[in-house]
Amino acid sequence: MIEMPVPNGEIIAKRGRIAQRFKAVLPAEQVIESLEELKAYECDALSAYRQPPMLVVLPDTTEQVAAIVKICREEGAPIIPRGSGTSLAGGSLPTADSVVLGMARMNKVLEADYENRVIRVQTGITNLAVTGAVQPDGFFYAPDPSSQLACAIGGNIAMNSGGAHCLKYGVTTNNLQGVRMVTADGEILEFGGAYLDAGGYDFLGLICGSEGQLGICTEATLKLIPNAEGARPMLFGFETNEVAGAAVAAIIKAGLCPVALEFMDKPAIIVSENFAKAGYPMDVEALLIVEVEGSEDEIEEQLNRIEAVVAPFNPHTVKRSANDIESAKIWAGRKAAFGAIGQLADYICLDGCVPLAQLPKVLSETARLAEGYGLKVANVFHAGDGNLHPLIMYDANDPDSAHKAEELGADLLRLCVEMDGCLTGEHGVGIEKRELMLVQFTERELLQQMAIKDVFDPAWMLNPAKVFPLSVSAPHIDDLKAA
């Protein structure tokens, strides 16, 4: 358990004092201090790690966030920004002496600017609610994580989230045009806006994906995209995972750009079909969902070309969606996959990236490693950009099984790096991959990254104990304090 070394008595005394200061800038009901209520914030979706925070505050405005940050700075209380708590990497895990700054009440649409094709929102709004606000007017927000019903835009910015449709439209950084951010000293800054490219340094690119380490984003200006004239998915079923992976690489190599290209293996196919009745073939080992969009003629042309590219891989099943109802079922199955796997076992959902040409080898090696640990792995991922999401199934009530699952997860992430990939595509580093950062980066490279945090957060009070290995960050923080 990750916990700051602060005596319990000191935390209790500090809790009461800081809570009173918060109540001077917030309504009392927006300050959570009872132990029973604090337990609701002790973990995020990586529930294997739990630690109740010292306090939780739920602001309504950017100005309230700035006031809270200033109080925390004066009191020496670390701040944990939290959106919806859907992080799968422990990105919003508290420390014992920290203040969780929950953004759930900051969920308003502030402006929909169709002339400039942007929408300005508070960052506590859910991903799906953004599209819901503009869909009647013919627009949508492209990044669509599987958790889009629940995940908040602030968390999407923190982790640079993607989704099924990121192959064509890009991930969060490609659809983020501006932020309003509160710094570690309580200053309110704005970067970017309702235009395509801001002058000067690309601070926006730096902030997106920084995991709450550089500031607290309270508002975001997001790119809107007109709804396509039409869209249609098709299914390909294959006899092995490796052949399906090779087909993915062939589609991209051919210069084709579907709007989505998703992979599911046998365990995911079965459980998703049983749950969602999506019409998936049950007699194949791997499934690709390929979606294209445009006019009806464009859709037919693209699907024909994709089918021709895939034909040499001898797909066992080829099925085109016949109507909107079938299309909705296909995507309902894919979106339900993570939750449906939970019917089989507890699981850890990993996140790593590899070059597309390495997919067949990585899938084969994943199966070999899993067999070595005596565990099962289901694969559901964004195949078009090589963003893997192996689901490692284990028994959470068995410490040995849980330990093996963690060790297998570490081996799979090392494999991604060995295959010229990286540790994360969209879930972030958090605490899950923190110690593995030394697999991908040298200590010197990590110190260079930490120097950027020093500029934005000199006291290292924002989202502590995340991203950087403790063996590197702890001596660095000690040196800062000594200086």
C-alpha cells in the first residue's frame, strides 16, 4: 500500500483544521471528512490498491479549485485530482495525508461553438455526455474509451485516452484544443482555445497525458466532428490470434484507414456474445471488428477493398452488418467486453502498445507467458494502432494467484517494450507501471522528465507517488527539500 509516512494522530489533527478552512470557501456539504464517506474514495478502478485520503472536496468552479489548492499548499497537503475514478492504473489513488479534489460536480457544458466546431466544458463531465450534448445538432466528440459512459474528460486529458474510433480520429491530444488549468500554487492559466494551433510552446501537448502531475484542468475546449453520412461495421473470424494480428497489419499496410479496427479473442468473444447477443461467431479463435464510414457507395467500396486484403488470411467468417440494429449490437458486444469478462473471474486490464507488424509475435508470446504462470488471458484491444488490452484473469481471494497476475502483467509490459513498443497507450502509468518506467527509460531520461514537473510543481504536491519510480523520485524530492 502506498502511504505517506505521517503519524495517524497528526493526520487527524490536520484533517479537522484543513476541513474548517475548506468550509470557508465551499459549502460544508462539499467537504467530506467522515471515515465512512472517505472510503468511497480509497481507490479507483485498480481496486487492488486502497488507501482512504485525509479529506475530499467537491468544488463547483475553477475559482473554488484555485482557493482549495492555495489552502493545500499552505498546509503542505498533497492533492489528488479525481474525475470519475475509472483509472485502471491507480491514477487517482490517494495517500493517507492527501486531499482528493473531486471534479464530479464540475460537469457543465459551457459553450457549443458550431462555427468553430468546438465545445467548451467543465472537465468533470463524462465523455459520452459531450457527444450527447451536440449529437442532435449533427456533431460528435471522437475519442470514445470503453468507459465513456462513466469516465470524465479531465481523466481523459490526464491519461490521453483513446477508444475504438481513435484509428481515424486520433486520441485525446488530437481532439483537445484548449484547457483552463489551476497550477500548484493556485494560479489560473489558459492554454489554447477555439483555434487550431496556439502560438509559442506547445504547453497543451505537454499537459495532455501528464496524469495530474503539472496542474488541475478545470475546463477544456474540445474539437467537434460532423456526424458521418453513414457507418457500417463488418466482422472477420479467424482460426488463430496470430493470423488475425497479421490481417490487421495488412489492412494498415494497404493504405486503408477504417474508422475503427478492434480485436477480440475466444474468451472475450464467448463472454461478450453471451452477455450482449451481438451475433458474434462462436466457432473462431479471434475476431476483428472493422468499421468504415461515408456515403453508401463509399462504405461499399471500402468494405470491398478491406475484404480483398483480408481474403489471403482465409477468414473463417466474413459478415457485414445489414442495418443499424445489427451495427449497434456489434458495438454493444465490444463495449461490454471488459465488464462481461468479470463474470468469468477477477482480472487485471493492462495497457501497452506495439508496432502493428509485431502483433502476431506479441499475441503468441502472450499465450506462452500466460501458460507459464498457469493463468488465462483474454485479449480485447484497439488493433488499428497496436494498443493492447490483455485481461489477466485470476482469483483476488488467493494471494498467490494475485501475485502471479501482477508478475505476468509486468512480463507482458516488458514484452511490449522489447517489441519496440511502450508501456502505455491510454491508461497512463499511475502506480501500476510506475516501477516499470525504468524498463523503458534510463534514470537520466526520467530525471529530465522530472525536471519539467519541478517547474510546474516545485514541492511535488500534485498527485504524488505516481508515474516516476520511487527509487528515482524519492532521492530527487529529498534533494529539492534540502535545497
